[in-house]
Amino acid sequence: MDTPPEIPASLRHLLADIGPTWGRDVANNVRRIVDAYTPILARAPKDDIEAARDLPYGDDERQRLDVYTPGRDGRRPVVLFVHGGAFVDGHRDRSPEIYANVLYYFARQGCVGVNMEYRLAPAHTYPSGTQDVAAAVAWVREHIARYGGDPTRIYLMGHSAGAAHAASYAYDKRHQPDDGHGLAGLIVVSGRVRAENIAENPNARKVEAYYGADPARYDDVSPVTHVDAQSPPTMVAFAEYENPLIDLYCLELAGRLAAARRRAPRLAYARGHNHTSIIAHFNTAEDWLGREIMEFIHDCARRAVPQDAQPSTIRSESGDPSWPNCS
């Protein structure tokens, strides 16, 4: 297996430099991080992964997805990724390398990765993003076996606003099909899981563009409100340097999950990272968060099957034997 690229000292210095002041100029800082990671990710290993691109899961031009698979044989866990963009922006290709890096990473671990795009506000308001996630999950359940994926082992993963759409689908039964969410697990990364237009939120107008301007309805449309004992197993991750309020939303979600399920969720805190690098670093040599997610996938599989039918383990590139055999 090819070696993923190391993070150069210049990028580590950039992360340390802009981290403490991340929230003062989010848009410019996002651009700087994307520009810094893109050429590094261009050197990341991809040759052994088959990519099927621009597959429709609906009629709208933005209802498209890409599938990344290490092989069409077997029944592999599926990671379905939902990008961010503050409800009004974003594309499944944030740059030529981001967000594809996330799905290449999971495909390299033996999973099938799916990178979906969805409709945006203001043209498409709540619950359009969640409806698109529901449609993409339905597509995966119907079609992913032909790409080597297991339709009974779907792990939905969202970042930022994408995590809001993903969590809304996973937790709010109003947006699920009659037979349930169909998820093996949910991975919330820096998720905007509470709708708020308060002054501390620099994206308040964008929240209003999607959810509307009436705060009286925000609690009902917030994904975190709908957590209950039937919610799917969830992992929550956030960065040390987040967009304002995101860390608080993630901690609120973790607390509600613990109270509802009587068990604390897996919680990952990415020290030294920011709201963008927490996603941009996937498929580099810095694979700590990816390893945490793979362990979460393994734990979900272990809890879902009898002891004598548990999946076998493989060793990671560092020799850790705790990862699941995803084939």
C-alpha cells in the first residue's frame, strides 16, 4: 500500500498560527486551509481505488453522488459522507482533493465510500437537505451491493451543516422511511446540530436562509432535540478551534445521547485542528481521527452481532489489530 503524505512543518505552523483566532475570519481561514491541504492531498494514495462519479440519486442536478470502492467483491461497510457549507454553499468537491480525500481514506481501509451532494438554501429550505440524505440512503440501500458494499452496514457521516442534515435524518423519525433509518451508525464531525440565529453565530443569516427567521420553531427543527433511546449509535468529533458555537453544539449532542441511551457516545477532540482541517487531513499520514472512526465502526459491528459471528480484525499500517476486516 502506498504511503500517505506527511504533514509538512509549514502546514503545522499555519495550523498553530491561525488556530487561536480561527473564529475572527472564518471565510479567509477556510480558504487558507483548503489551499494548503490540496497539493498535499494530490500526492495521497488513490491508485487502488475505483471511483464511480456523478451518479444520480434524484432528479435535481445537485442530487448526485460518487462511489469509491477498493473492490466490488464482498460486503463491505459503507461510509456515506455529507459535506458542509453553512446550508447555502458547498459541493462534494470543495477542491480537486477535498472532500474526496475522506472517501479515499475509508476505501483504503476496506470500506466503500460514498460522497453525496444536496440541494442548498435559499432556493431549497428545511427539510430539503434532510430529504436528500434520506434519498441518498435509499439509493445506497438499493444499489451499493454492486460496488461491494453491504446495505445493512451504512455509516452516515456529516461535517458542519452536512452533519445537521445527517443527524436530522438519523434522529427525527418524521424524515425516515416506515422501516426506520437503516443506519448502522452516525458520525457527526463539527456538526451544526442546533439551529440558532443568535448574535454569537456568524452564520446566523445562513441559518435563517435554511430554517427560516422564526426562532420559535428552531428547537423543533434542531436535530439534537430528537435524540432518544432508539437513536443510532453515534460518534461525535470536533476540533479545538471551531466555528463559534459548534463545540457547544457537539457537547450538547454528546450529553443528550448519553442521557437517552444510558451510555456515553464515542467522543473525539481534535487538538490543534480547526473546523476545516478536521476534514482536510483525511488520507494523510496524520490518521488519528480516521482510526477513531474505524474503531467506532468496529465497535458497532461487534455490538450488532453474536460473539461467535463477530468480524475478524486486520492490522493498521501502524500494527494496531483493532480495526475491522471491511471485506
